[in-house]
Amino acid sequence: MNDDRRVTLLLLIAAILFFSACKRNFQYSVLEVKPLARNMNQKAIEQIQELTPTDTFSFLFISDTQIAYDELEEFVEFANRKYSLDSVAFVLHGGDFSDYGANFEYNLYYDDIRKLKFPIVGVIGNHDMLGNGREVYRRYFGHENFSFNFGSTKFIAFNSNSREVSFDGTVPNLDWIKSEQAVNNEVKNIIYLSHVPPYSPDFDPDKLEAYTALLAHNSKSLLSLHGHTHTYRFDQPFNDGVDYLVAPSLISRSFILVHVKGNTIQQHLINY
């Protein structure tokens, strides 16, 4: 065998070994839109609504799992082992499944999260809107703005990534949020879920006052959940009686356990 053929053979063997050893899927183009699953949020909500509703329940809150796929895999293993279906109802994700909005990043997320025994519902993050990421999100998860009920608590989830639409006034959609706040007497609490917190410079400053007023002037507003900053925070930043809770990036190997009891909440930062 001559030297050229020997080199070619060695390169071929190396390529076969590399791809066969690779645990993660890949894509040929960053513009691909080929999700491994569809309508994950709606499927998860259907699972949640099959549970026995109660006014006292718990859920886990994670966020910003981009570039944290090993940590996500460990979270799934930890949550499955640590919590029972009786102690935790579901998991919420505060957005940024991807770093560049690439299809393969969403697929990496799905590879891990599909092993989670709890239903998981996620909102779109600012990184998820890069490139073709917004379209990938819509196919993977469904609508950017959506809601669901559990017991007497309503969850309102929406896109708050204003900078990604150049602060054009469409995000967040305050009219839609206001319409979702119009609930019946069976709903006692409202929990909001979006990626960018309103005090962030990535939230439309022209909508800040109106958004915080929507929450503060509604007596059923219980909690506003966010990600984006990659750091844990729990306070009332606008001194208006509304609690804001920000989950850290999962790369820190930490998440939040939230207990809802009547119209009160308790939250605990959990390290794993």
C-alpha cells in the first residue's frame, strides 16, 4: 500500500471512530430546522392537566441551559432520583435552551430532557431567537405566548426578549397579558413566566412602567419568574408588593424549588 492510500485509510478510520464515539448529535448547517420533537409545551401541559389539581403543590424552576448540557443531564438524573411525582408536579424552564439558536443545540437539550419523568414547560429566551432559533423554538415548543392552569393557579408565559425585535413595541405583548389576566373566580393566583426580567436593559424600557403596573394592580399576581441574568435573585425590585424570582444558569448546578400553598409561595435554591 502506497503512502497516499495509507494516509487516506488512517483518516477514514479516525473519522469513523470520532463519529461513532460522539454522544451528541450534530448538524450539517446552522440554518437547519429539523427538530426531534414537536409541540413539547402543549404535550407537557396536557400531562399536567391530567394530574389531580390542588392548591398546595411544588414545581422546579430551571433556566439558561445553553452550554450546560452535561449539567442538564445531571439535573435530570438528580431530579428523577430526589423527587417523586407526589412531591413535584412539574418543571418550568425560563428560556435560553440554545446559545446561537441552532437546531442542533435544541436537539442536545431534547436528548437530555426527554429522560425527565416530570412534565416540563419552557418559554423562549433571547438566545433562542438568534438565527433560525425562533422558528426552531416554535416547532419544538409551540406558541411564544401561552398559559395554563393548575388548581387555582394560572401560569402566564410570554416572550419578553425585547432587544431581539429591536424594541419595536411588540415584545412583550401587554394587551395579550392583560387579556390573560381576566380570569374567573376559580383562579386565586397568577404566576408569570418569561425570560428577560423587566429591570433588565434587554426589556423594552417603554413598556416597563405599564408591565409592572399590570402585575402590581392585579390582586391575584403572586410571582414573576425569569432567567437571563444567570444569577439567583428573589426580591421586590419595584417595591410594589410583587415578588420577582430569577433562576441561575444551570451551569452553576443549581435550580429553584418553589412551593405554592394557597396564595403564598416559598422558594429554595437547590445545589446538586
